[in-house]
Amino acid sequence: MRFVLILALSFLYSCSRSENSSLTSEHSIAKLSNLDFALLIPFLEWPALIDKVPSLKGADTTEGSPFLAPGTLAAIDGRLRFPKFDSQVDNLHLSAIRFQPCANLAQVKPSIDSCLPEMRIVWQSLERDEPDSTKLVGLDRNIHTSYKLSPLEFREVVRELRALKRSSNYDDTNLPLLAHPIMLKEGLESPYLAGILKIVDRYANAEHLTSVAAQVNASIRGRWPMTLVSVQDGKVLDGPLPIFGDQNVFVQELSSFDVTEIDAPDFIAPIKDDIFLFPSDISKLTPANQTIVRQNIVNATHRFENPLLENPNTADCASCHMARIVRERFIDRFPDLQAGAKDFYTNTRWNLERENTVSSTHASLQLFSFMGEYFVSQRVINESAMDV
């Protein structure tokens, strides 16, 4: 649906910058892919990149962090209450970047004129596997920052992405979304990564910051405490939070649920319209009704991952994570359910295959992350294809 967006933006840029038309034309032949709009740092192959990417070290000190508004982490810490963030912020490193031409797609579709461009960064807790080891492990603890971009700024980002792509002389248009292949090829002194970090340095600041979401590395009876802080003009805003059972903290909640017991009656995930609220005992249903319930859940998980049908601003990581696991378990046991599934997101231009490199027992609740292995959700794959 949005394949024309990049072409339209490039055309507008060439018209507004006629004096640089030769430069624009030169880079316009570089074909961008979903891998240019959703970038995962290849820490697994190049662990020393931890020293090349920025971190949130120094945030909320007297000097402040260049990536946050003053007081952001204090606001997050005050709302989460447990555990403390400020004492552990030093090991939060840039792990992934998303460039989104229409971050508010669900609200404005199909009008491109009303789109709000955005750059989103995942700052993930990275630690060495052992004190003397070079191997890194990413913890399931992170902060997500979102930065607004003007249409002109986003056109400049697109131009720079094209220039970086052309200079790399690398075609990744048929590759699945995973750790970035150009960074993998270029290694520690990657010109592509250096160019991306220049974009980050330019726009990842308090002036562009619009929101900060945080998740702690703590599961308390199936609850993952999270919160969202909004920022405007460099100032943290007080306002209503998306809440789940608590006025002061936004919580993702999963009841105790063994994914190997797919008919477990106590599985509840806070997905819109309670689509994962099971009957008290599914085994008591007639076989026909059991099939209907299972098919509805498979359909719902596909709908949840379809960027045209769901609002990514209201969805939470835990539910997305469990949606994938539940669907895979159902289809593994009842293959016929897949054939009748509705609400698939399809895209003939880009590779939507998901590399299932992480076991369900070691999967991150994040949508796009590094956990000693890479984790990319189907939803991020679909969204990045939509972005291009």
C-alpha cells in the first residue's frame, strides 16, 4: 500500500532541490528495502560493535543525555517504582533503529498527507557473557525512544539512506529481515553504520523526542511492568497513561501459561477485544466449536500482525510475543487451521519470511532485539515492508 511513498518523497525532494538534481538522480537508482528501514545491529558476529554504538550513559546527570529530555528516566523510574533504572543505565546500548514514514498509519490511512515520520531506537541492556569474554548477551530489559521528523527531514533521511546503499554496492532486496547484512559484511569499521549513526546523532535529541517507553527485566507472577512517558518540546509531560489494572503503571500481563498445553484454560493476554480469553474449559466444547475457537485465534494472531489492521501504538510486546507462540502451537497441532486463516499481511515485493532462530523458551518480549541470538517478530517484518 505504501510502496509509492519512497518514490513520492524522492520526487518531491528532487523538485525542491533542483540545484542538486544530479546528486539526487545519482542516488535515486539505489533501491531501498525493508532492511534499510529496520536495522538490527549484528552484535552476534561483531560483539566489539558495542564500543562503536552510542549508549544512554550519563542520562539524567547534570550534563544530561543527548538522546533524552532532562528528567525522562526519573519520570520512568518514579512510575515503575521497581526496579531502579538510573543505577543500571550505563549498559543500555543502541540495538535497533526503525525509520517510519508514517508512524500514525492506523489513524490516517490512506492519506499520506497526514503521515507523521518518525525514527525509533531500541536501547537494550547488553552484557558480556563472562567478564573476560568477547561474546555479548542482550537482556530482556530496554528503553524505546521515538523521535519525530518533519517531512523535509525525512526526505533528507531517505536521500542519505540511498547514498549509503549505493556506496555499499550491496543488493539485499530479497533477504529476510535479520541482523543488517551490510554491517555484517563491512565489520567494525562499517561506513554504512557510520552513516546511520550520523543520522542518529542529528535527530536523536530532546528537541525531536516525543515518547520514551521502558520495560524492566522482571516477571512478577507473569507481569512485565512497563510505562510510557510523553515528551513535548524537550519537556516531560504529565498525563494519562495506557493502563492495565493500575492507575500509576502500565503493565503487560500474561497469566501462568504453558505454551505446550495449548488448550490451557487460564491463558489470558491483554490484547484488544480479549481475543485470547479462552473458555473456562475448551475441552468441554463440541469438536466443531473447538475448531471454531482455534480458527478464530489463528485469525486474530494474523490480524494482530497486520499493520493495516492493528494500531502499533496501542499494542504491547508481551501479547505480540504470545500471539506468535500460540498461533504456531495451534497450527503445529492442527495444520488445517493455517489454510483457512484470514487477515494475512502479504507483500510481493519484499521477503516476509521470519528466520526462526530463537526457541520459544529463549525469545525476547521485544519485537526487534538481540538476545545472544536475534529475535525479529513477524509484525516488525510486516511493518518494515509497509514502510518501504
